[in-house]
Amino acid sequence: MWRRSFSATPGQLTKKKWDALVIGGGHNGLVAAAYLARGGLSVAVLERRHVIGGAAVTEEIVPGFKFSRCSYVQGLIRPCIISDLELGRHGLKLLKRSPASFTPCLDGRYLLLGPDQALNHSEISKFSRSDAEAYPRYEKQLERFGRFMDTLLDAAPPESLQGDSSFNDKLSNKLHKSAFWARCLRQAASLGQKDMVDFMDLLLAPASKVLNNWFESDVLKATLATDAVIGSTASVHTPGSGYVLLHHVMGESDGEHGIWSYVEGGMGSVSMAIANAAKEAGAQIFTNAEVSEVLTEDSSSVKGVLLADGTRVESSVILSNATPYRTFVELVPSNVLPEKFVSAIKNSDYSSATTKINMAVDKLPQFQCCNNTNHSGPGPEHFGTIHIGAETMDEVHTACHDAENGLPSRRPVIEMTIPSTLDNTISPPGTLILLFLVWKHVINLFIQYTPYKPSDGTWEDPVYREAFAQRCFKLIDEYAPGFSSSVISYDMLTPPDLEREIGLTGGNIFHGAMGLESLFLMRPVKGWSNYKSPLKGLYLCGSGAHPGGGVMGAPGRNAALVVLQDLK
């Protein structure tokens, strides 16, 4: 299914004026297109690349191996989207991971975690009995906080009206804001004062403080701390990093909280299922259709887009799934938007310290701490996220500190996943050994921290790139001897690669930092959190808008609902 693609011809695009155009066929753009089409609009999605999906894409870089090239696990896509668009019927198949997490230690111990509470208690008890008793309470508290966040995720922020408005619009906006804050207050009251204080502590405190207050075991704290810094340039000691810990329980698969899944066929299957729903509703999707400029009328409203090949496509409504910087600085002509707005967009934080390595290997890594005698198939340690180089929070901080000084981490923090342990559609069979078929495998490495512009070299230098990749492989060798020798081939995406190939400004996987100063009413910038922009008819529907990054779909859905409301 993931192989299916869409292609555009000038005739198809220019034969009419579209009700709405969506710039970018990433998952949020596709979600927006689906809801707009279901609302009765004629919609065209314009994707720059030859394949849809944006960062949620499956690509066969090495023959026979299908990589989730950027995003690699699913758990954040909103349940209402899965239900509304009937994504299961359109091909989405989730493969739940249990155990969900494995952290090997150089001293011969290891920690497994997952949805099995008895396993969690047994595993954590190996390091601390008090931590084993505290862990269920920690998870339940974060789950309560996650339910509170649901109020915010599935609705547009209660932004003040921009520009001149009628009396009815002002009244409607006031009622909307009153209803929104009333829901929040009811949710806050249901939490109670103690939980609300703890929630504020989680939002504002460093992850290290939050975890130190809960636990004493270094390996447990380090394992959980990686959730607080994933995809960011922050350290575990950075104030506000505790907020991202909520991702630990915001993940959901088939109604089960805290569960992250692989997707059969790779993450591109998520995008393809959404695309199938959008096409069924009437949307048309075009690949190899790069937008080079947003066309305006009298510098006050949009009238269409100009493609890189010179084709003009007309519409008075445009939703951009590109980053805020790409949308408002590079696609909108200069001197159209207010200077203060453009300055705020330019000054947003698009920094990145993330590198993704996708690997084809001829055998599974054998972790020396496990003494696994079954070398032909996966063990419990292979199913979930494998944490390498993060046995203590200080190790995570040291890796971050290297990047702050302009150097790729000497001992990178690596999250390894092996989706082919549960999905045999993405890797080819290997060799027959003693009547057992030993499969080849797809391995994802999500790596931190790697500066966009290293001070000791450049990512454009093949020798420099190879040296860093080997640094990562050798670090894994410390835990799984011989791992490096299993590598058939690999594909590496550094921050500049993510910017160039996927369109992520600065290489930031969230379309912009997820710090507290860049969330909710402040996303993408203060005064424009409701998906609209100072240019009439231009909306933002990607991860740079509320509620932010991850394969969530909420920005696309929320933006589409705002557009439909505006067109009433």
C-alpha cells in the first residue's frame, strides 16, 4: 500500500478555481484536506516530493528494506481522527509493542518496561523496591495530566479576534472563549489542588527535578528522561523540559493509554490511510508539485499559488503544512505581512540536534546483558524502544553539553527501534540456519545531540558523516558486541538533511521548538494561535501551529474546522 503515489498535471490543477489548496502532503496537510473535503469543498493537496507523507513516510532506500524514514512510532494521532476518517478501514494497522522499552546497562543488568504492570514491578525492583512501588502512581498521575491536556489538543486556542470584526463575530468569539475557559476550569477542578500544583511543577520544572522527586534509581530516571528531551536541544536540567514527559502517557493505541505502536508497512501507512480517506471524500492529491510562492491580491488576501514549474493554481483559501518560517518568510512575498509578525516568525526557535539513521542489518543485535540463547528470533528486548548511552541523567546532560559547545555528542543518546520484529512486510528474509529462517531487519536510530553546524567539521563532508555514524555503531557495540558487522547499508539524515529533503526548517522535527514560550496561545507566535494569519485566506495547518509536533493530526483537523467555520 505504501508504494502508491499520486502525480499532478497542469491541466488537472488549472481547470478550475479550487475552494481550498493545501501546501504540503504531510500527515497534517492530508488530515486538513480530508476534513475540508468532507465539508463539501473542492480541495487540492500540493506535495513537493514524489511521495506523500512528509516526515511520516515509508521509503525503500535499500532494496528490500522499507524505512520509516523520519517518524518511527505511532501513538499521538488523535482518536477522533482515527474514528472520523475510519483509518482502520483505509488500511491503518497498529502493531502494539510489549515490552515497550529496554535499557541495557554495561554492568550486565537491564530494565524492561511496558504495559504489563507485573513486569514493570519486577524489573524496577531489580534496581529499587521503593521505585517499583512509586512507578504506578507516577504513571497514573501523568495519565490524569494527559486527560487534562485532551481539552486543549482537539480545539483551536481561544485567540482574540484579529482586525475589524462585526458585532456578531465579536459576540461569537466571546462566547467561544468563555466556553473554552469554562471547560478548562471544570477539568482543573476535577484534578484538585494538589494535582494542579504538581501539574504546574511538571510544566515549569526541569525533567531532572521531577524525576528526582519521584525515583532514586539512575537507570529508571534516565530511561524516562529521554522522553523529556526527544527531538529538542534541551538538557534534562532545562526548565520546562518536564512538559514533554507527558508524551510518555499521551501515546494511545486502540484506546489503551501509554501505548505506542509500530505501523504495518511503516509510518507512511499512516499518511496513506489518511490520504485514502481524503480521496474518498473528494480531495485530489498531487505529487511533484512544489509551491514556490503564495500569490496575493492587493497584498491583502490570497488568490492562489505559483508552482516551481510556473503553473498558477487559483484559490482564495490556502492552508500551509510547511513550517511557519517556510510559509511566511519564504513563500509569502516580502512586504505583504506586517513587519512585527514576520520578525516574530523569524525569531522563533527552529534549532535542532536530531539525527536519524535508518539501517538495514542481516541479524538482530545480541545484547550481552540478556544472555539470549535464541539467536534466530527476537526476544523481549527487541520489541520496544532500546535506550543506548543513557544509563544516568548525567550522561544525557553531558551529551547535550557537547552539542551546546558545537560538537556532536561524544557518547550520543540513541533510541533504537526494530519495527521488523513485529512487521515482516518491511524487510526481506535472510538465510536458513539449522532449519531456522533468520530474517534481515530494519533498525531505526534516533540520535541526539547533533548540531546543525558543527564547529569541528561539516555534515556535507562524507568522511565526517561516516565518522559520526561509526561512532554511533561502536557505542551500540559496547552493549551488543558485533553489531557493527551486521550493517548492510544505512541512510543518515542530519539536521541539514532534514531541512533540505523533508522541508523542516533548521532540521526541527516539530516545525519549531516545543518550549513553554512556544505552545498554546504562543504558537506559532503571540496573537496568531488560531491557525489564521495576517494575510486573509492563508492558514497554518502543520506542526508549527497548536498543539505542536508529533504524528498527531490535531493541527490539520483544527485548522480545517476553523476554515469551514470561516466560510459559513
